[in-house]
Amino acid sequence: MEWLGLQFMGDRTANGQLLIISSHNPYLVFLAFLVVCAACLATLHMYERACNAEKPAAKTVWRWVGASSLAGGIWAMHFICMLAFQSPLNVHYDLSITVGSLFIALLSAVIAMQVLVKPHVTRARLLVAALVFGSGICTMHYVGMSAMHSSHLQHYDPVLFVLSWLIAVSACYATLLLARALRSASGLVHQFFKYFISLVAGLAILSVHFVGMWALHTYAPADGALNAPIENNHWQLALTVALIALLLIGSSISAALVDKKLQLKEHDLRRVNALLSQLDQARASLQQVAHYDPLTNLINRRGFNQLFAEKLIERASNNSMLAVMFLDIDHFKRINDSLGHDAGDELLKVIAAHIKSATRHHEDVVARFGGDEFCILFSLNSREEARNMAQRIMLKMKEPIELAGRHMVMTTSIGISVFPDDGTTIDELLKHADLALYQSKDAGRNSLHFFSSNLKARASLELQIEEELRTAMRGDHGLFLHYQPIFDLKTGQVAKLEALVRWQHPEHGLLGPERFIHIAEANDLIAELDNWVLRKACHDMAALTALGWTDISVAVNCSALNLVREALGDEVESALRSSGLSANRLELEVTENALMGNISNTSHLLRHIRSLGVSLSIDDFGTGYSSLAYLKRLPLNTLKIDRSFIQDIPNSSQDMEIVQAIIVMAHTLHLQVVTEGVETHQQFAFLNQYNCDFIQGHLLSHPVPFEALHSLLQALNTSPLSSFDFSPLQLSSQ
């Protein structure tokens, strides 16, 4: 029978011997092939577990289990193939030699696994391992063959012997090389790759066995009687060995798969724990961001309110006192405008440290609400304790601070409310501390005030006025303009009118601007109010023009807050266009401090307005901190001397000298001069003597509504100024 090229042809040799014919049972050979492929697959699983094991002990266990699976599988394959061998000879096996061949396979498999599981395996090491493992397989095979004993002669073909060794070494090197590539494979491709390696390795090891069998030649004497090939019925033993080997191999594979799943679950659990840890860190970071100010590392408004609620419940339960202190840094905006926001941020850090150092570190809560506004929450037994803390903070703030190469001293305004006297809820206490803070600001800053019921009444009144002012502007009722004439001393005629807003309040009667302008500024209504006055004045002047007054211009006041808005130029142009009034008959009056607040932006905006043909006047001159250099740069037409310099003339020689100097300076800068607040003949005569251009005051006319303006202008222009006694005044110093 010919199978797998293992049938030997009978032939008489030269010395009269006969070559024995032998064969193999194909079914048992196939069974041996399955066993060795399963052993290779199990070994690959063990190799993967040994590479991925995290503990050294686990690596050792999987390495030994893999080596045992591989050695046992190869030995079982060899044993089953020997049971599949059919020959007319009476053959028996030496058990000790057969078992000894198993230990040879085990030793070579251990060496191969030891090389494979190293982190970095070079090709040279793989080659050495292949030589050892391949030689071990060949040695196991031929030792196992030597265990087969019969009464006939055996001879090995040296060429086929070397070929079997080369096949073993080559197959081992290729298998080890492919197995090393499994480290970087994954997924479905990874699984197919393992099965492919198992089949190729199993076929190679089986080939080593049969090439070795092919190299074996058995001879009998020529005159000896040969029986027909003996049917060795070793099915039961072969199946038993195969079943035991497959059960052990299957158990190893199952253990490897279970370990892999457990390791994956452990990795998933670690990932979950890592994610939970990251989540906790992210939550802590969000907590930090949500409740702490990133610049000063103080608690922010949200964190403050949370602690405030807790402390409020605690103090309410034991009937103790709690104070809320609002702090606002005086004139902080100047730092940002002059030194930049980076310097402002550095200053805030220093101020926060000063405030923190003046409080009780473990008991008091210090928060930054935003900008330059800070808040402190602390327990106390009497109001005097709150006053003492506020004074400590104010004293600490006066320590010189070095910033951007400068030494500066900052001050703070403080407002305080106390629980339960000033309120029982968070909103009430914060609102009342804020009202007390504004009282400190109104009192000239760098001061502290406690909340009082009068502040609440004042705040309620201001809130009512704010709501009614908003309604008055949008409903266009209640607000109207009065006009005060401005005389030209050279012509003796009215040259200008100053528009002054009035409000006929339904409860409080006629209100001047001093009653509601600051409310409009504090509640972002001033831009809307200024625009209303501008448009109304332009339309009134257009109506006055229709009555024949074509040479009179109107002066309109512009708030300092409105002067920083770029939209002001467009609003002026729109008012002129809608009324049809010529631009040269409109004059904007701006205060001295408003001009100097942001000189670069102010200068740009004023030049734009001036390019429209509108005149510009600086109001209340002498009460601010303007520079002559700045006055020279600004596109001004008129300078208006504040009434505070006029009211003591002629009794104050110093005021007379100041007014004279201002007039000379203004004319030097090619500016016209208007003096307001003129109420006496002596003041009139003095200004006329020193060449003042225009005068305005109650001496000549009070502000009047538009309806009375036409008749007033007729009366004033027909009454010559010579009716007043304008005898020259002498300076008291002369």
C-alpha cells in the first residue's frame, strides 16, 4: 500500500538482503496531525498569555504550560504515528526510551518559549532557538525510533536524516518568526494568523517525523520467510493517547482564553477606574473653576453664596450675628487705563493678599465678585468688630504697592450689613451691603458705612425714579427743555442758547437735572437721555429758525459716560439731518474731567464730530485736572469758566486774577470764552473789562421753556446792554 510516499519497494541488495515493505494507517496519521496542530495552537495561546501577563510569576506559569503543551503534543503525535506504523516485522517498544524522548521535547520547548517571551527578540536569537528546538524535535524523533526493537537490521539514510533536521530547523525558525509577529496583531486577523501558524507548524513537524521514517531502512535475510504485513490494531491506544493529549491541550487553551477574558475585564475595570479618577479630577477642576476666582484664587460669587447659605442657617439656629462687607477699590479704572490690564491683574492679586491678611484666615470668607469688587463674610458679636475689621483693611490697603516701576497707594470704599438686623436672607444682606458701599462712594470714597433704613428708602426712591424716567423718555411726556440765553459782549445780542433738561414729575413736581442725571448714569440711561435732549434741541432750534431767529446756535450738554461711545458721532449727524438744522448752529458741551478721562479715544471722537461742522465747548473749566498741552491738542472752539470762580467777584482778588488768566490763556489758544453764573452788575462789568466773549447767568435771564423763548429773545435784543452800569472795575491788588 502506498500512502504519503512511505511505501518501500522490495528489492534484493547486493549482499543478499531484502528491504522490508512497510506502511502507515492514514486515519491515525490524520489523528496525529490534529493533535500536533492543536498543540501548536495551544502553545500560541500560552505564548500570548506569557507576553501579556503583568506578574513575573504568571509569565513563568504560562511559559511552562506552553512548553508542556507543545512538547506533549509533539510527543503524542510521534507516538500515534508509531502506532500507525504497519510492518511484517514483530516490533516492540522500549517504554523508558519512549518516555525519555518526551523530556527531550520538553527541554527544547522550554528553551524556545524562553526566547520568544523576551521583550526584544533579535533574528540571531530566533535562529539559535530554532536550532535548539529543531534539533530537539529531531532528537526526540530518533530517540523514539530507537525505542522500536525487532530481530531485523535497521539502517538510516544519511541524506534523508540531514533533510529531516533541516526541515525541523527551518520550520521552527519560520514558526518562531511568525509567532513573534503576533505581538503586533489584533482582532480577527490575529485569530486567523494563529490558526494559520498552527496548521503550518503542525504540517512541518509531521513532515519531520515521516522524513525520518523515510530515512529508516529495515532489512531481512534473503532466504528468510516474510509474512504479510501485520495489522497492528492499536486504535484503542492511539485514540486514548490522542484523547488525553487533546483534553490537556483543550484545557490549556480554555485556561488561556479565560485568563485573557479576565485580563480584559481587569483592564476594562482599570480603565473604568482611571476614567472615574479622571472624572473626579475633572469634577474637582470644575469645582475649582465654578467656585474659585482663577486670578486671585479667592472664592467667587457662586462659591460665596453657597457658603453664605450654610453659615446663615448655622447663625439663625444659634441666634448669633453675621456680617457682610462689600469692598470696592477706589479709582481702579485709572490703573487699567494707564498701566494696562496686566498691571491691573497684578494689582488685584496684591490687594487680595492684603485683604486676606487683615482677616481671620480660618473663620472669615473672602471672595472676589469680579472686577475690583470684593466681599467678606464673617461672624461677630457686635458691630464694633465689623468696624475694626474694616479699619484694619483700610490701613493695610494704605501700604505702598510697587507696580510697573511705580509706588502707589490704593484706597477702598466699604459697605457693611449685619444679620439679623439688616436682613435675614442672602439677597437682602448683599443688597443692603451694596447700598452702604454706594454711600461710602458718595461720601468721597476711602470710607466705610453701615447699612441704615434711610439708605433703603433712598434706594427705593431712586428705583422708582429710574422706572419713571425710562417711561418718560420712551413715552415722550414729562421731559422738556428750558433754554438760557448766552450774550455776546461785543454785539450786545443773544448769540447762543444752552439747552437744559427738566422733568415734570407726577409726584415730585418740576425736577432739575441734579435730581435724576446721576440716576440715569448709574442705570445706563444717560446715552438715551442725551440723545433725547440732542434731538429735541435740534428740532426746537429748527422751529425757532422758522420764527426768524437764524443766527442763534444751541449748546447741548454731553455726559462723560456718553463721550466714550463711538455711536455719538452718528447720533449727532442723525439729529441734524432729521431736524434740518445747520451743523454750525449746534455746539456740544463736555466737562473737563470727561475730556481727560480717556484722551486718545476722546480726541478721535471729537475730531469726527468737529468734522461735521459742530462746535465743541469745554464746560466747568477749572474744576478738573486738565493739561494745557491736552487743550492745545483737542479740537475745541469754546472754553466755559465755571461759576465757582465768578460768585465771589469782586470781593475775591484771587478769583479775579484766576479768571483774568483763564481769559488770556484761552485767547492765546484761539478759544472763545463763556462765563456762566453771572448774577451781579459788578461781575458783568469785570468780564466786559477783561474781554470775555460771552456771558450767561441769572442777571440777564433765567432758563425759560421753549414757548416763552421767542418773546424773551425779542425783549433782550431790544434792551441795550448800556442800561447796566459798566464802569470799569479795578483789581483789588492794583
